[in-house]
Amino acid sequence: MAISSAWLFFFLCSLFLSHGVLELEASHHFDPNLQVSSTTPPEYQPYRTSYHFQPPKNWINGPMVYKGIYHLMYQYNPEGTAWGNIVWAHSTSTDLVNWTPHDPIIYPSQPSDINGCWSGSTTIMPSGTPVILYTGINPKQEQVQNLAMPKNLSDPYLTEWVKSPKNPVISPSPENHINASSFRDPSTAWLGSDGTWRVVIGSKTDRRGLAILYRSKDIVTWILSQHPLHSVEGNGMWECPDFFPVSIDSNRGVDTSTLGPKVKHVLKVSLDDTKYEYYTIGTYDLDKDIYIPNIGSVESDLGLRYDYGKFYASKTFFDSLKNRRILWGWLNESSIPDDDRKKGWAGVQAIPRTLWLDKSGKQLVQWPITEIEMLRGQQVNLPQQVLKGGLALEVSGVTAAQADVVISFKASDLEKAEVLDPSWTNPQVLCKQKSASVRGSLGPFGLLVLASKGLQEVTAVFYRIFKGQNKYVVLMCSDQSRSSLNDSTDKANYGAFLDVDPVHEELSLRSLIDHSIVESFGGGGKSVIAARVYPTLAIDGQAQLQVFNNGTENVQITSMSAWSMKKALIN
Ligand SMILES: *[C@@H]1O[C@H](CO)[C@@H](O)[C@H](O)[C@H]1NC(C)=O
Ligand SMILES: *[C@@H]1O[C@H](CO)[C@@H](O)[C@H](O)[C@H]1NC(C)=O
Ligand SMILES: *[C@@H]1O[C@H](CO)[C@@H](O)[C@H](O)[C@H]1NC(C)=O
Ligand SMILES: *[C@@H]1O[C@H](CO)[C@@H](O)[C@H](O)[C@H]1NC(C)=O
Ligand SMILES: *[C@@H]1O[C@H](CO)[C@@H](O)[C@H](O)[C@H]1NC(C)=O
């Protein structure tokens, strides 16, 4: 893999693909100017991450595990110039933390992918053989679906793949009314009890988002279903559809083909229009081959997101080594393209998250894979204590720019909570209005991360408790408004409501801080917010970590630990 000064961007699922050929139609952040860099990236890189996966250049595709080795396939342009060269690059790991690069495995070589090998997914067959289904761009600039298989199944690193001579195995056609410019990102396939494989592909018809369904007996010959697995009017293009079962009574993950009364199904779609990912929980009817979301489970701001900050083009896979389902997502930059070009890279992967159905059955829960804890070094704890309204405590002794922080709070005087106005239904808007510098009664309290001395720069991750109609409502915010003195970066605030009852439960918060990433897990992973920040003062050794309470009421810190994080070996 040539390390040139060229440069990279990277994404998970398809995404990036869509940015390729579709660049003209898409409002994607793809910018052809960013494909070429004449300058060498600077030696000093305050925003480069130390333990979040960053390929030397590119985007990402289908993760999987084979013979005890984790594989991450991602896409990049080896020339660093035009879109047409997009290939599937490849890294492997035994722990999902440290990664070894390999040569690219899929690159344009057939008519069905000559203009680009876009995103796709891996599927493990019952025999244990993995296959890749991916979107290729043909000479007519149409999006078609292709198949590839490993050349040597004895090679755990799967360094060579062979494309099917039957490619493309799925093509759009006018007879079936599929828009050839909006037909991409095949999901992992699942096998029904009838011995038939199914796969969904993202698409749209006018404003209706579609998960188009195909069936196959042999994974090579695919037949279009008469109806999509699911569709929603008004959504626009669905990218990277991900469809998988979750156990109803266990945190353990299940294979993508698992069916029956012990599972519910999840459909995640990446909305090209908003660049947000929504998921619904529902029931999959194999006989009718349709997915029906639970009542109230919708693909919109009234529904659920994996992440309420930056997170797109994600994909899950079933980790058969540890019986868990793992989610990977892509964290886009919030800096301007010109700055991305200067630093020579753009886009990182979130920490892989284990994901399962919450006990309530109403939402998913996500938690950083436990392996990441192997990077924890020096630990600092704070004793239980009351944190008075208006005070902050500095946590010293950890590398605050590269840390893992876990804290829990308990609020006692709940009756003093501010009343929630019934019109405050959008948590992001509420977090913008009520930033960390707007004092309330119960909150804001939480963490000040990547803070400069004197707090000219600070990213605040915090809670506020409100009195709702018949229960308390917890708001979780990530406030980037003061994260950098540099005004050219996107400093939008993010917010989510957190389904935790502060009367009976503590409010826990975990933040993974990695130079330009603040990835925060509220309530044990019930709401997650990932943010990108670019401090100019609070970098490396200058960054501070504090616990703060800017409400008028006291809160109790029931536990708090912070660790300096070591650097992972990444490519
Ligand atoms: C297949 O992979 C195994 C394990 O890496 C290797 O020993 C063997 O030589 C490979 N076979 C071929 C034909 O390359
Ligand atoms: C097909 O999708 C492309 C890309 O989004 C869009 O520009 C075009 O209008 C669509 N065509 C039809 C017939 O809907
Ligand atoms: C990438 O980040 C920019 C700046 O914050 C934002 O406008 C854009 O929507 C993001 N794109 C995606 C795919 O998340
Ligand atoms: C707390 O609120 C005060 C008053 O609005 C504000 O000046 C200060 O910056 C806030 N503290 C933090 C850490 O945001
Ligand atoms: C701050 O913003 C300017 C203007 O976009 C940019 O040129 C500069 O590199 C940024 N500084 C830092 C330290 O990121």
C-alpha cells in the first residue's frame, strides 16, 4: 500500500461510496478537490487520534471475523486523485484494538465494477466461508451488485479474493423500476428456515426510502422480491441498510440468520438527506418477508438514533468468537475541508461498540468493546463527595487529551428540578439553548473535557434533570460551542434524552477522549453522543479534565475513575 501524500477520507459502510460516483447528485461532504494533496502532511498532528482506528487514508466497509481474526475492509483511492479508483483496502486484528494493514482486496477489474468498488457487506455461509457482496459502478455509471469469495480458505488473513464470473449478480432495470443511480450498499445476507438467502439494498423511489429485498438459493442468482422488506415515505435515499436480530432476554448477540420468538429485529438506515442514522425495532415475518416496526418506532427525529452526535454509515457484524453484535460507525470531521487537506486526513472510526436490546425492549444499548480497556494505563479516582452548585473539580494525573473517564452522579433534591416545557421536544435544540454556561437547578453537571487552563476552550458533556408531566426527564448534552478558539470548525451542540429514572438510578457517564474525538455514553450506553473538536490551546499536555456542576443544586459524585489511555497500534 503506497503511502503517498495523497489522502484520505474514510467511512464505514457505503458511504463513501456514494460519494464517489454520486458526487454530483449528492450533497455528501465529498469534495473532489480534497482528493489531491500537493503538500506533505505536517509532522505535528494535534488532532490525530491515538486509539480510534484511522487508516493511513480512506473509508470503510464490511467488518467480520474469520478463523479468529477480525477483518476490517475499507475503501480508499490509491492514487489519491479521481474517484474511479476506489478499492477495498484491508486491515486485520486479533483484538479489535491493534490493526495490521494488508494489500487491497477488491479493486476495479471487471465491467461490473470498472468505475468503482463501492461499499458492501460480508456474509459468513453455514460452511464458514465468507462472501462479499458489494456495489460496483459499471461503464454506464449504474450501481450494480457484485460477489467475491476468498481465494484460499486456509489463509486466515484472506489476502486474496476472487470475483464471481457471474457479476453483476444483481442489476437494476427499467422493468423493475429501480433507479440505477440510487441502488447501493448490500447488507449482510440472512438465511431463512426455507433454505433461501435474503439481502437488502438501499434505494429510493421519489421521496420514499427503500430497503429492496432479493432472494437466492445459492447466493449467486438473486430474484427481486415483489415488495421491499420495508420502506418509508418522505425519507429520501436509504444508505447502508443494516438488518439483524437481537435477543429479547440476553445481552448476547445472535447470528444474522437467527429467527423465532426469542428475537426481535432491528432495521437501521443511514439517511442521505440528513446524514443521520435511525433505527427501528420490530418484527420480521419470514413468510411474508416483511419487517414491521413496533408502533411508535420510526425513522425520524421522533425515533431512535445510534448516536446523537456525528456517526454515519455504520454497520454491525456478529462476532462468533465472543457471541456479541458489534457496531462500527464513521466519525466525519467537523473541520473545514481546507484544514482537512492541510492535516492530510479526514474521518475516523468510532470505537467498536457492543450492542444489545435494552431490558425495556424499547431501545438498543451500546457499550465500547471491553478490549479497549487494555489500553487503560495510569488510573485516578475521586472519592464519593457532594459537588456544590457552581463548582468544578480538576482531575489531575491523567493524560486528559487521551483518556477514558467513567463517572456516576446522584441527585437528591429532585423536586427542585426545572419544569420541562411541553414544547421542548427536540433534545439537540434544547442543548443549544441550554448550553453549559446556562445555569439551571439540577444541572448542567458532568465533565469538562479537552479544557484549557482558564476554560477559554472546553467541551462540556453533561446532564440536566427536568420535571416532566408525570416523570423526571434527563437530558444529555455534548456542548462544543466553546471547544475551539478556531471559529472555522463546526461547533454544533448535540443532545439526547436519556431513558433513566433519576429517582431510582444513578446517572452514569463515560467519555472516551482521543485528541479530536469525544465519544460519550450516557446511562450505561442508552444514549450515545460522538463529537469532533479541534482545540488550539487544550491540546496534548495542555488539556485538562474537570468534573463540574453549574446548577444551583448540589449533586453527589458517587464514583469516578479516569485512565490515561495508551496508543493502539493502528496500521
Ligand atoms: C493457502 O494458505 C495457507 C495458509 O496461509 C498456505 O499455507 C498455503 O500455501 C496457501 N495455498 C495457496 C495455494 O496459496
Ligand atoms: C434516481 O436517483 C438519482 C440520484 O439521487 C436522482 O437524481 C434521480 O432523480 C432519480 N431518478 C428518478 C427517476 O427518480
Ligand atoms: C460531515 O461533517 C460536516 C461538518 O460538520 C457536516 O456538515 C456533514 O453533514 C457531515 N457528513 C456526514 C456524512 O456526516
Ligand atoms: C457556568 O455558568 C456561568 C454563568 O452562566 C458561566 O459563566 C460559566 O462559564 C459556566 N461554566 C461552565 C463550565 O460552562
Ligand atoms: C484555524 O482556522 C483557520 C481558518 O480556517 C485555519 O487556517 C487554521 O489552520 C486553523 N487553526 C488551527 C490551529 O486549526
